[in-house]
Amino acid sequence: MVKFTQVELREMMDKKKNIRNVSVIAHLSHGKSTLTESLVAAAGMIRHGGDVQVPMAGSHADVAEPAMSIRSAGTSLLYEMKNDSFKSCKGERDGDKYLVNLIDSPGHTDFSSEVTTALRVTDGAMLVIDALEGVCMQTEAVLCQALNEMVKPVLCLNKMDKLFPALQIESAKPESIEGKLFPALQDDGAEPESMGEEAYRILSNVIENSNEIVKACDAERLGDVQVYPETSSVAFASGLHGWAFTIASFAKKYALKYGVDEAKFAKRLWGDYFFDSTTKEWTSKNSGPDRCIRGFVQLCYSPINTVLMACMNDNKGELWDLCHKLGVNLRDDEKDLTGLALVKCVMQTWLPASTALLEMMICHLPSPLEAQEYRVENLYEGPLDDKYAEAIKQCDPEGPLMLYVSKMVPASDVGRFFAFGRVFSGRIAAGMKVRVMGPSYVPSMETDLFVESVQRTIIWMGKNQCDVPDVPCGNTVGLIGLDASITKSATLTSEKEVDAHPIRAMKLPVCPLMFVTVNCKVLFESPKLVQGLKRLAMSDPVVLWSKIEPGTYTVAGVGELHLEICLKDLQNDFMDGVEVVVSSPPVVSFRETVRKSCDPVKSVPRNNKIQCSLSLVARPLHEKLVDAIEDGRFGPRTDHVVRSEILSKHGWDKDLGDKIWCFGPDAVGPNVIVNRCNIKQNDLELAKEAIVAGFEMVAKEGALAKERMHGICFEVHDVSIRVDEALRGKTAQLNEMVRTALIECQLAAKPRLLEPTYTVAIQCPESALSTIYGILHQRKASVYEDFVREETTLHILKAYVSVYDSFGLSKAISTATNKLVMPQCIFEEWSDMCSDPFQAKCTGWANGLGYPQEEEDGQALFPEVALALIDLTYVCCCCDLACSECAILLASMQCWGSLHLIDRQRHHP
């Protein structure tokens, strides 16, 4: 039964000191959704049964692993805490009730964008780590994401039940990884103290590795955000059985029993503190297990182990004595339970997971009032001394509205969406008119700017939506009525605040790397497909779609699983039952770049009636400058001073920052066009529109393979235009001249293709090593790291593999190891294909054109023919079919089959 009402929850929204906005983040299958269920159950929203029945975050059990989260999902929860819970709390509070806006996020690497959307609207993160698996690749990734968003973490070590021998029957079968990696945990004859020491060593190692990641992420602006068990910023939990504890929770019990100082005693329950049974004193030196026992082992691990042994051995007499001493009261029907059911009942009563986790989050994570003071510089794009920045910094409910929408959530009504976001200042109310500033909005310009009315403001209570009249700053909110203006994310402010700068767009850690083509089985239903694709793109932060030809479209996603789930959503949720045909397998996306500066390329229009010319130069952008653009630190909305500083670090003149006409593609991509010419201002403005439009088109479809450009700078060195009335009707010829110049520049600047590369992380026992190496060798993977985890037999492998060669890799390794090993693939970089596209290495040429095959040294006889690229028809050397869509001239390209680029289905459907 829900323990609070909608009215009570709305009243708590005004108490900023008692609000916590928290994301739950973790590696795949480390148990964060299970722990989230414990917190939701404590608020009375679901039955508290210990086992997860329905995950809070959306899932596709038919596609993914059972109960695997694939979408982030938020809920608002209200708790009333006891006074003794706040003894170690240093922050200010307003009463004993707390509002927790909790967001459960996915753990699979393909859905990392959902983690970013959750972190943007929260101030704290609970990082969940499997106590035995330890820090994995995605653990590191999500923790770094949190720190980059200026979100403070706390740590929860989950699956603690695996560290207790009494529960090994269920949780560690003989063929499991745990039984092979930690033999001490499987030794039935081992003393409890030795097993406790082994457990302590495992836990301590995980905490140390987590803190090493925090150090490496350079989060100095957040202060000391490392986690320490003795300060209770670390919780130890078993989400499966619904119990958890912190060092403070045990210190509190012993302080009450023995009358000692709670804070001082907590320090003795972690680290090198031992109780000497001979002298009856605490010491920092271990003189042997016969005399000294570590404080954590004796006073935390051993009591839990004793209770678990009594439950599993069905020793009810001993158990009731223990329960009496621990203050655990069970009902008569609960006393009849046995085995794991009894374990869950006793442990949830003695050490409820919700109590430990809530105390940790409330005491160690910041309120909106605290967090926005230091997060404002990471959020607001405008001057940090204007009224909007000040309102965000102070979390001022009476200030101007500043709200960030991080994602669009599908509503129960087909085709409708909630805009889910966070109010950073002011308040949002139903019926209010707002300015919607999209990701491409630039202050003082009207692009990507809309004025809309908010129809309803809602909050989530579990899986139910509840209407509220308004929502003040510091809270998350759902808005209805803005789905016509917001595609993925946006900044909202009130209608009259025309000089407000937007909140900085999120930097997603993933991008679309592969795509499939889709079309309707019945051609006249194509309009429904277009509508469905629009809805799909709104529902996912990273998915993209585009049109190839009438009736045929592409859907681009992060990986195989991501694409599969997106297509399921398209078919089942957004298409009203219309059947679609999907190409298989997916096609990998590539990027195009250049490796040197070219000589100026001059272009003139074919139409002699237009007297104008354009001179351009293409050159590569510095890698660090490309990274700055992709990270959002450098872009069209970057402050003038910051832009000049970044450019000067990479050898640019400071004044060139104001001469960048455009970033692309989509106005934010890692390519730029720069004005380097001196002509009359009116002529320059006349040419600028055509040049920017041409640049945007070419940046999306480069000259080599019609793929997006990456890291290219185009410099405009000369523009000559004679204006007359006839010119105004000849914009098509002018645009063609611009595109021709840009393409020729790229081809003259040593163009190269970039392919996406994964880092594959694998944890496996030594017995599976040879099998995994064989599979990686078949996939042409390059293993760059192979080491044994400390004091275990667990091998950690890391390898580079091209995305093209990664298809089916996870399934192959999982099948070959009987689902013992599940690799994780994370996008690493766009890597050079180390081949010159102007070298002819293919013999499948169309001899009818009279082109030679190749010279003895492998160089094409007529590489200069490629400069006439825009005027010729091309031939696909795999299928010998003439095709104007093929991007590389036959006489100057490699075989598509060896490059794995474009197949017949893509260009010749």
C-alpha cells in the first residue's frame, strides 16, 4: 500500500533541502534494478517480496536477457526517516520527510545514452557493483559519465550473499565462475574467520579499484568524491534477498549496546583494526588469527553468517535466541518458513535494504540547493553572471524558468509523448507558454526555436502518472503538449525570457554505428512507416532515420541489440500493426576524413551567365580539437573567450574563432568551415548562405563513400560574385558550384576512410581462455591486454575489434562457454583503415570503359581521373554495374568486398 499521497508529495517539492535526485547506475546484471525495487517497495508502491517481478525500467524479455533494463525510468518516492538516522548527516534538513526522485538506468553498453539522460537531471548516483565480479568496463564508463556531469557518487556492493558459505548452495553452483575464482568461499571446512578475511579482501579490492577510477576522471571540481566504508558512503547489500547494511548501521547498534561513541567505533569496523582477545584491546597489528580478528569480520561479517547458518540449517532454537538479541520480531506465520524464504524474512526485518540505502543517499548525496551551486558552470551555456545562471545557482523558485528536457517518453496514447526533464530554476505550470530551444538553437537566431503551451504537468509515482498544478525547481517533471516541438532534448524558459541562453546539450557516449533498411510490405502504407520512424526517433536519444528513396528508409542504432529492440518498438508500438521488411545483416557506418592540406581549389559555375568563383582549401582538424567539439566543449554556442583559448592551444589564430561560419553536419558535428578571405561584407554575406548550405550537405555525404565527414576544416580563401537580378534565380547553379568545390577539396587532401572500432572486455576463467582466443582470432581482433585478477584465476581480456567483424561476437562467446562469459563491447574510436582509396587493388573492373586494371607497383594509371568525380558515372567493382550512387571511381578504389563498405543490396536493391 502506498504510504503517501499525491498532495503530500507535491508539498515536499517546495522543501529543497529534503530533496534527493538520484540515478542508479551499474554494469549489466550487477543488480541495480533489484535494489531499485527494494526502495520502491519501501515506499509502499509494490509488494515487498524480495524477488523482482517487474523491473522499474523498460525491458524486452523476448529480445534481451530476462528483466534486463533497456530504458531509464524515473519515479518520485516519499520517505519518513527516524531522527537517529541523521546523526552522521552534516547537511541541513527541513523535517524528517524526504522526497527522492529515483531513476533506474540500463547497464548494457548499447543503452549508455539512457544513462546520460538520467544523470543530466540528477545530482547524485548510486553505483552498484557485483561484489565478486568487481569493477567491469561499463562500471568504469558509467562512473566517468557521472563525474563528467558533475554528479556525486555513492557505492553499493551488491550480491553479498555470494560471500557467505551458508548461501553458496543456491548462489554458486559448481560450474559457476565464483566457485572457480574464489575457492576459499567454497571450502566447507574453512573457519568463519578465514572466510571473513577472504570476503573483506574481495570487498576492499573493489572499493580501491572504484576510487582509482574516480582519481583518473579528474573530478577536482567536485571535491573529494571517493567512497569510504567507515564514513558510510559504501553500502553492502544483497538485492536478491532484500537486505543491506553500512558500517554506520552496525556502529549504531554497538554504540547503543555498549555506550561507546558511534563515529569512533565506526572507524574500527573497517580497515586494519583488530580486536586482541588476549589483551581485550583494539590494535592495528594482526598478531595472528588465534589472537586477533579484524573488526569488520568479528562484528559485521560473523553475526550475519551466524544468522544465515541458523536459517539454512533450520536450527530454529538458536535462530529465535539470535532474533531476540538482535531485536528481530517475526509473526507466527513467518516462523514457519524455512530455507531461503526464512533468510529473506529474517534479514529484511533485521537489515532492510531500503533503510541502509536511503540513509546513505540522504547523508552523502547533495540536495538540489547544494548541487546546482557547482553544477551551474557545467550546465548553463551563457554568462555565469546573468540572472539565469544566478537563478540556477541558487535554485530559485521565484527566478526565471530554466528547464531541461533530457528525453521523450512514449505515453499510453499511441503517438503521444511526455517530455521528461528537470526544473533548474523557477517553476513550470500547466497552461504556461514556454520558449522551446532545441539542440541547434543559437541565441539571437530563430532556428530550432518554438513557442508552445504546456497542457499538463505530471509526476511519476511508480508506473502511474499523476497530475500536479505546477512543479518548482529542484524536481523532475513530465510535460504534455510539447511533442510537436521537441525531437529528443531541449531547453525551456518562459515566453518573455528572450535573452536566455540554453542549457548545454548532453554529450552522449555512443553514436549510431550501424543501420538497416526498412520498408512496408504494402507500399501504400509507407506514410505510416514515416510516422512510426519519427516516433521511434523521439523515443530513443541516439537512434536516427533517413530516407533513401520513396518507400525505403534507414534506421541507425548503436549496436546489434539496440537495433533489434528499436525495430521491435517500431513494429509493435509505433506502427499500428503495419508489417515492415527489414534488411539483414546491418550495414556498418563509416566516416570520411583527410590527412593533409590541399592546394587551393577554384570552382566556377557551369552557367556562364553567372559570373562568380569560389576558392577553397581542405585540411585536417587536430584530434584534440575534434574531441573538444564532440565533447561539447567547443561549438557554435561556445563563449567567445573560451573559443579563442581552445583554438590558440591547437595552433589557430585567436581571431579565427569568430570566423567559423558553421559546424557540421547538423550544425554541431566535428567539421568546420572558416572564412579566410577579405572581400566586401555584402558579397560575403551573399555567398555565406550558399556555402554553409553546401557544406552541410557534403558533410553528411562525403566524396568517398557518401558517409559523414569527420575532422575536416574547409577554408574559404576567395569568393567572387557579381550581383545582378539574374543571380537571384540561379541559386541551384551556385549551390552546385559550392558542392563541387568542397568535394574536389576533399579528394585533393589525401582522403581516408575511418571505420568504427570496439573495445571488447571479457572476464573469464582460465579454462575458457583458449576458446575465447580462438573466437577473437576469427574476428580479426587485436588483444592488447590480458592479465589475471589479483589472487584469483580470473583472466581479464581487452581487445580491439572492428564493428564490422563484431557481428555475433557476444552470442558466439556466450554459446561457446555455456553462457559462463558475456563480453561487453564499447565504442572506442574511429580508426584509419590504413589504406589509400586511390590505390587500385581490384580486378573486377568494367572493361567496357577501357580502364586498365593496375600497374605492377599497385598504383592506378589514371588517379587524376578522380578529380572529375562529380561529372562521371561510376562502376561498382564487385557487381560490375554502372551506378551513379557509387562514390569512388572504379579506377581509384579498392574492392568493396575487402573493405566491407558498401554491398550490392545497399546500392543496387
